[in-house]
Amino acid sequence: MPRTLLPRWEARFALVLGVLALAGCGLAPTAARPPASAASTGPTMAEHAGPPTVAGAWLKATTKAVRPGSTLVVTGYIPGAQPATTSAQAGSYANLCFGGCAAGLTEAAVPVHWSKTAPGQFTMALWVPATAWLTPQGPQALENGTYRVSVQCVALTPGCAQRPGEASTVVHVTGVHYRPCPKTACATLTLSLSRAEPGNLVAVHGWAPLQQIIGTAFPYNLVMLPGQATWRYTVATPSKGGSPPSAAVQIASLQQRLDGTFSGSFRVPAALPGSGQVHPGTYTMALQATLSGKSFTVVTLAPAGLQVEANPSWASLGRLSPIASTWSASVGMATLSSPAGSPDRIAACGVNGAILLSSDGGKIWSALPDQAVVQAAARTSYPLATMASPQHTATCNSVLLDSAHPDTVYASFSAAYGPYHSIPPIFTVGYVTTNLGRSWQAVPPPAGFTLGEFSGFQPAGAATLALFASPAAPGSAAKTAVLATLDGGLTWTPSHLTCPSLGPCLRFGPAPSETGGMGAAFPQPLLWSSDAGSSWQAPAWPSQVVLNQGPSELVALSQTRALLLSGASQYTLRATSDGGRHWQNIALPAVPDAQNGASGLPDAVILPSGALLAQNPNTQTWILLPPLATAWCPVTALPTGFVSQPAVIGARLWYVRGTSGGQAVGSTALSAVRCGG
């Protein structure tokens, strides 16, 4: 199976981390470029090459005079060193330090080219910096003068990145023409907005000293902290009792160019990890770098003020009258569904490892046989990942009932590829039974797709859709296809996504079909159409929902208005008034006991009454936010403890809850789900 390749700098960074960790070596960030101005007055880092730290080693530069931004080739010799047999071993990459390894600019994971005729000899290429770099002592300016160039970790020994280098040489830099970077207030950070509300996108640009180069300049962290900064530059060494500015939380990573400039953007958060909700007020954005050597040093610089303004409140939405609701896909939890217009027919997926069906409104449940689907999948290249179940049964991901064919059930399952049984990557495959589980057939993939690129079932009026999506190549859009059945899964024909019958032309797109394992993201796109479904596009924000955070609910309020509820997202509730083109975050009241620190609103759902129901993450009790309310109220009619995402089916609220014997399906009348009820 093909695997996605890391970008070159990320692959090199991963390699140097692995190699240097084995050697007990630290990584030392470096560099930056100040604004252009007059020429500098003289060198500040003139050094002699000094003796090698490895006996008999030497390093020579092919030229002694270099200019900023040029490439310098060095040759060297390390006794006993030899090329690695694989690219992941020591000896394939090493570090070069410009200005010495203690206070210079480190270029890490530079390829080592070994001589085929002279054992122990090698060549490496160094980029001569054209700007200043960052050290624990402050920014170090590049000036005309003599500089030491050292090689590190060719002879991979414990602590090699903590030492001056195995061997060194000197070069003379000429042609530096800019004002030296001062020790403080050197960097600049500019925000496109000085006032913004949570959810707004803010562009940033500026310049800062370089840190370290691993194929490209190492990025800075963009941090956010409450209040207005009273400093321009701070240095903290936690191991020595120092600490960076309090409450600084990383918001984004800003990739830097080799000239020290950077640009990027961040979205104003609605909550900060460990700090809770972002309230209106003054905040400071700043750059932060962690430099490593004998001890870690945190440098925070270039503060810029941001005034956070209030989002519209829940009460400002007025009295809500939902007209339709759809859910995104779900990952790793039991789900319930019912066909439109048939509330007595209910299906539950993943309850004690089985698919349960009821045709009498939940009075009697029966387990759908799944051995036939295990056997059917075993005859394909995507056998089901049954090792995830103690009973070696199928792992159900979703289930959907056909509105016109009571013996038809559509379900998706987790599958492995060929010989990689139950080993990531794991794929989702779609199957249909037309005889209540006695036999199963895979949904036939469209031309150009595989079974493992199945991306979910979706109802569409009288039809049922099967979506397929293949991973996008770098710089291109993902390839998608849609099949439809009108005869309960007997035949499938090419189709397309359609607009919902009620509300805006707004829906969820293909669910992720593959995951690389624990920690992998599960994004599902959010799509809107301006031409009645002929074409679809994602809004700029939110372009997708993250299924790792739990399923999301789309609630239509009119032909143009809708809500997007994502219970575990920091942007819990968002609203659109133009059919999904633009969205705005909605501020919700703080949940009771919010000081306990739990975030999100687990199992949140918008009820037909327009009220927002959720579990209090601090107490696992239920709370309700009626329309126009400014505070949550308790609900006692629902069971406490873990439950699956609740589903409104007919006049009842259904859920799967944990019991001492496993899991059980339960329900509560919607009329009882009220404040104090």
C-alpha cells in the first residue's frame, strides 16, 4: 500500500530527532535577520578553528572567503567513521555550526557525502547565513569578519550535540550590509486585526532571528496570554527556576524563511487549554522559541496587542424552531438511527459489539447476524478487523435503515488491508444486507476506487447514497464519487450529492476512509452549494469537522439559517445566515462548576424545542439551555455517567449508556427533558 511521504524538512527533522536522541544529543536552535540599514562596523564572533575534539579529525573549507547567503562546501576526516548502511543510521546526516556550536547557528541533519576512496573522509554543504540568529544570550548579529565552522555528530557519540564539534575550520565573511540586531526588541510581529472576536482569522507577518535550520528555518511558536505585555523580550531557563510569561498558550506555528521573515495566520480561540474560555478583553500575542543546550531556555519576544471582542450570545439567536437535523459520521462510539417517517424502526451500531434492530419502538431488540459479513469480507483484499472485538466479530462503525425496504440494512465496518490484519492503517468498508443479515454484499466501488475508499452511507429522500473518496495528492483535491440505490441495495448507479429537502443546501461530505492509527485525525468536510447541488464547496471556516472530537450536528432553522454543533470543539456552536458560506462562533454561558477545568460539551444535541442539551463535563449530569436563556439549568430525567451521542427519534430521546453488564439502549420522553425534569 502506498504511504504518504513527509515533506522534506519534516522527514529530515524526524530523522535528526531520532539519531540525536540515540546519541543523547540536544538540538540547539539558532538565527534571524534584522532590518536592512548601514553596514556593520566589525566582527563580534571572530574565532580560531581550535583543536578537534576527536583525535586526528580535521575539517577544511573549499574557500576561505564567503558571502552571506552563499553555499560553502567543507571536507573533513573523522578517524574510524564510515557511511551508514541505511539512511536512518548514524553517519548519513550530521550537524554544521556557523560561528561555533556553543553560540552559533546550527544547521542540523545535513547530508554527509562519504569518499569512496578515502575511508573516514566526507564532504558537506553549509548555507552561510545572511542574517542574525538567536542564542540563549540573545540575538547574535552577523557581521563582516572571521567565523568558526564546526562539524558535529559525524562520529555519533553520546552528548555529541553538546560539544564544540569533532573538528573545525574558519572562514571570512564579507559583504554584510545591514544594521546589527539589538539584543532586545529585535523581532517584529504585526497582526492584520487589532480587534477580533473568537473565530475570526488574523493574518500575521514579521521578522525574527533564526533559531535552527533543518532543511529550512525552524518555526517559531505563536503564543497568546492574557493582559498587555510589559516586556519586549524575556529569557527563562526552567531548569534554573526561571519561567516564561505566565499563562502563555501556543496558538499556531509560524514557518520562518531563511532571511528571518515569516507570515501566517491564526484563528482567535474560543478557549485556551488550562485557562478556560477566552473572555472579551486585552491579550498579548508573541513569538516563543525553546533553545536547547546544556539546559532548555525559553525565549519570548515581539509582543503584539490584540483586543478580543464578544461573540453573539446564545440568547441573541432568539426563539429557535429547527426544521431538520443531520449528523456527521462517528468514530469509536455506539450510534443510533431511524429512517425518516418510521420512528418505530430503530438501529443501533456498536452496542456490545453488535448491530441491534427494533421494529416496535425499542420494546424488543434483536442482534443482526454478522458472521456472513465477516466471511464475505474475508474473500476480498479488505478483511474485517475482527481482532478489535473479543468475540472476533465485525467492528461496526455505522448503520442505516432503508426507508422503503424493511429487510435492508446498510452498515460500515473497520477493515485491514490484505496481510496487515488489524494493523494500521485501518480502512472503512461498506456492506449491505437485503435479508436482515443472512447474507451481505460489499457496495461495488466505482471505477478508479477500491473497497477501502468507501466514505459512508447517507440518506437522500427515497434513495440511499454510498460515498467514496481517495486521498488527495499534494496540491490537488481529493477524488470523490457517489453511488445511489433506490431498490434497497440490490443495484447501485452513479449519482451525486443532493440538497437536503429542508433548509439550506448544506451537508457533510465524505467521511474519512482510512486512519493511520491512534492520534490520527478524522476530518469530515462541511459542504455548501449555491446552485442546487450541481457543485459543492467547503466554506473557508469551518471547512470540516473533526470526528475525533465526537460527531457534529447540522441543524436547519430556515432556507438560509443553520447551526453547527460540535460538542467537544472549542467552537462548540457556530451559526450561518447565508446558507453555509460564512459562519460565526456563538458564545455559550459557562457550564456549572466550570472552575473544575473540563472542556467541551459531551453528547450535546439540539432538541426539536430549540433547546441545547448536553452533559456537564465536570459532573456527568445533564444540563439544558432553553432558547433566550442566559444560564444552564439542571435536567434530572436522564441517566448520569457515560452515554453515546443522544438521538431524537420520534417523541423520545434515545441513547446508549454503560451498565455493569456492558451497554444498553435506553430512551426518555422529550416532554420530560426540561429544566428540573
